[in-house]
Amino acid sequence: MTKREKEVLESWNRQARERYVDALESGDAALVEEWRSKFVVLTNLSRALENANSEVGA
């Protein structure tokens, strides 16, 4: 993963986390679940890409 790709992924993850926190504060259960699931997917994707890069020595 290039530095730019990592920055973009981190930005998406940060935005999803912020929207999740906003949803929690709003009390909207459907919105909370939507952003929680997006945050989890992005977090898992980040970890998988980091693991794959470390395995290939990138």
C-alpha cells in the first residue's frame, strides 16, 4: 500500500468514526448501526492491508 493509499484509508476511517460518534450523540439507532458497520469494515480492511503488506515485505 502506498503512502497516499494509506492516508486515504485513514481519512475514510476517521470520517466514519466521527459520523458514528455523531450518530451515538443523536440517539438514532439506525444511524448508529449504519456508521458502526462502516467503521468496522474500514478498520478490518485497514488491518488486512497492513497484514498483507507486512507478509510480502512491502
